[in-house]
Amino acid sequence: MNGPLWMGIIFVATMVIGVPIPFAAGLAAIAGVYIIDMPMTLLAQSAYTAFESFPLVTIPLFTLAGKLMERGGMSEHLITISKRLVGSFKGGMGMVTVVACMFFAALSGSGPATTAAIGSITIPGMIKEGYKPRFAGAIAAAGGALGSMIPPSNLLIIYALSSDQSIPRLFLAGIIPGLFLTLLLLLVTFVLSMRHNYGGSDVRFSIGLLLRAVWEGKWAIGAPVIILGGIYTGVFTPTEAAAVAVFYGFFVGLFIYRKLTWMGLYESLKFTAVIIGTVLFILGSSKAFGQMVTLYDIPEQISTIFAVFESTPWMVMLVIGLIYVIAGMWIETVPQVIIFTAVFFPYVQSLGIDPILFGIFTVMTCEVGFLTPPIGVNLFVASRISKTTIEDVSIGVLPFLLPYIFIIILMAFFSSWVTFLPDLVYGPQL
Amino acid sequence: MFGKIIGLLDKYFEEVLCAVFLTTMSSCIMLQVVLRYVFGEASAWVEEVSIIGMIGGVYFGAALAVRNKDHLRIVFVLNMMPKRLKTIMIIVSDILWMGFLIFLLLQSIIFMKLLFTTHYILPGLGIENRWPQLIIPISLVLMIIRMVQVYVRWITKKDKELI
């Protein structure tokens, strides 16, 4: 019997009729273990051992830190700074959303969390200024995707663990594409606002006001300095930095901005538990899934299929990118990164494609999937806040996909602009 | 009195467990940072405790998500179906889901029996590895109970929707 085929069929079929994704992966893993005739206790064992990795703790920590910072009033300060920075341009509130998402992305490792934290404040603001709800929701969804690109990033951590790469290196590599993406998103917002004639705020740009907002928001701006600065000066490991971020968010929220309550702390813990219980939970079932991939020699089969492209790296990358985008429309990003990295990474590495570049590429293509229906979590969050349908926001988000696609293609052809920063700090990858 | 206790357990049991596990996880790593700078040494138990904290958070969080119906399903196909068929599909998928939970529970009981006949001491904490591993069967039982509860609430018409 053809194991991988059956696993694929069961995974897709159970998912389509409505089995939640981690459990659909679990059912597929049972089939795989059965066909290959291994003991079923393997599943029970990997349900625990899949989580026995210390760097993995970073993910719940950054999720919790982001939530605490949001509840603690940091997102308001970031929005105020963004308003003083870009608010007076055409489409001011839209651009404020993008810039605030960029700042928040440096606190949080998650895309939907960024959309929720910034969008819940700026989407109503945009609608009040006469923006179409569809457009307002789309900006927040597209900007929120920066949360996974700009370090810290949960997806990059997952990639690092699946491919055995260095987390700090990947974080550094995410900075330039993240900033570049922000600029392109600002450009799209600006052009669309010109067309629809959305105005800016009445307050003219003034360096004095900007500096004052920065000073008042210093504790919010200070968080990424401590988190990333701590990692790169070698003061903390990424995991420790994440724990420091949790306590920083906690203390600033409780004692300095005084927006965080004990109830808010409890709610944040509960929120984190539900997020990791629904998203990270899949690691337990997909570890067995991943072992099956290795046992069935799928990477070997992949290279046979890809031989059609005569091992031209850019062509292979574009094809993989296309597969990722299509898969990303259906699967949650975390399981997608785990499953597909296991499948494609060995082959990609054998072609001599830089593993760090491929990590950024993976996250970027998954983000496109995140922004396209039917399973776009960012769209879902944004549509709930802007009180429109998910279909409506997914039409609105189309122009914002252009920057993503542009960067993906750019990465397939040129790699040095992504790997430049990590190579500069850590020396070239061996 | 008894009913009140059940009510409180129903509302807060997983939530409080998760909060405790996640707080332990965060505090341990923070403590490690402090210890490392003050005493210049890192201890192995910190990693073990924080990993146990995360695993507890994940599995009891998953049980919490069963109760709150927060697990992510692909609803795109479901929503295209007529209402009757949609309900049938959800019930079938939940039977499969339940089947998986029961299967995994049986397997983990077999595995736990194995763990109770062998010795593996966690190097940092100095306790048997089987104790933290109990999180898996316990949380699976919780998930099964919570799923039955979702259906009881639906059949007794306390909840209108299944998902």
C-alpha cells in the first residue's frame, strides 16, 4: 500500500468534512503508522516528546508577552507615535496602521495577534474617517502579517527548529525584508488612498510632537531594544529574551502605564493557553507525521519530481513558493511550516540554496496563504473587527498581496540582500 | 453545595491549571536569567520545569479550547452545504475526532504502563519522567469529557450551534 498517498488522502478528507486540523493530522499519522507496521504507542510517546525542546518554549512566551503588552497599553503608545510620524499624509490612518503594525511586530511573534492588537484600535478609526470597511480591514490584515516577518517571529522559530538552523541568524535575516515590506505596503496604501481620496489628519507633521510621542512611548519602543538587543549582544538566549519580554510587559503594564489589571493578566494567560492549545498542539500529532515523511523517503521522491526543472534554484524556489501559497490557503501556518520544511528542506539544501534565505522565503509565502481565503486567520480577525464579511476583506486585501509577491520573486533571484545582515554579524554561513 | 463545586470546576478547572502552568514556565526562565547573572550558573531543572509548564499549557489549553469550541476547523466547505448536511458532517467529523482521542488515550495508557515498569529519572529535577508524562492521558480524558459536554449542551438545546 502506498503510505504517503493514504496519509495525504486521510488528512485532506477528514479536514474537509470539518475535523480540526491537529486531529486530522493525528488520524493521518495513525494510518501511516499502521501501514508501515510500527507500534502505535509511538503516537502516545511523540505526543509528549514532540514538546521536549527548550527553544520551543519561546513561542508561548512571545505570545504571552505580546498579549500583556497589548493589554498593558503599549499598542496605544505605538499608534500615537505612528500618527505623529505618518498621520498627516494622504491615507494617514491607513499608513498609521501599517507603521504601528511594524512596531508591534517587533514586540510580538504572531501575525493574527498583531492584526488584533493594532487593528482593534485603528480599524474603527479608519471607518470613522470614511474608509470603506473592506479597505480598513485589509490594511490591518496585511500589516499584521508583518508580525511573522519582523523578529521576534513564531514562524521563524518553528522553521529554525524544523530545519536545525540558528534562531538569531533567522531573526536578523527577517529585518531587511520586513522593513522593505513595510515600505511597499505604505506605498500601496498611499496610492489607493489617493484614488479613493482618503485624507490625512489635521495635525501637521512636526518633529517636536513626534519626539514627544516617542518620549511618552519610550517604554513601548524600549521593549524591542531589550528583546533584540539582548539576543544580539549575547546577554540572553532567544528563550530567555522571551521570558524577559513577558516580565517587561507585565511590569510596564502594571506599574508604568497602569493599564494592566490582575484580571487582564489572567485573561492573557488564558488567551495564550487557547492559542498554544489549538495551534502548537499540532506538534504532538505532526511529529509522528514528520517521522513518516522521513521513513517513506519523501524528500528523495521530491527530488525525482523536481528533476524536471533541471535543478535551477530559482525555478525550484518559485515552484515551491507556489505550492506553499496554495497550501497556505488551506492549512494553518504552523503545521504548514513543520510539514513542508520536513518535505522540501533536504532537497533545497542539496541544491545549495541558503537555508536562512529559504526560511525567510517560507515565512513570506506562508504569509500570502495567511492573507488568502478560505483559511486566512488574519482576514478572519480583521473582518471581525471591521464588521464585514471575510469575503469582503479578502477582495480588499488583493492589492496588498502585490508587495508580498514582489518580494517572493525577488528572493528567488537574489539572495544576498536577505543574508547580508546575518552574515555581517555572524560571518558567512558555513 | 456539591452542584456549586461542579459549576466552579466546570468554569475554571482548565483555565486555572493553564494559568498555573504558564506562570510557572515564565517565572522559571526569568529566574534562570537572574540566577545566571547573580550566581553565574544555569541549572538543568529550569529547562525541565519550563518544558513541563509548556506541555501542561498546551494540553490543558487544548481541553479548554474543546469547551470553548476554539479548535480551528475548515468551515469553508461546511458553510456551502445545506443545514442538515452540515450538521451531519460536523457529527461525523466529531465522531472521528472522538475516536482519535479515545485511541490515543488507550495507547498512552499502554505507554504509561511501560513507563511505570522502567526507571528514567529527569537529571535536573530528580523525579521519575513518568509523572509529568501523566499530563497526556489526564488531558485526553478532560478533552473527551469536554466533548461529551458540548454534545449534551447541544442536545438539551442549551447551545444552538455545535461549532
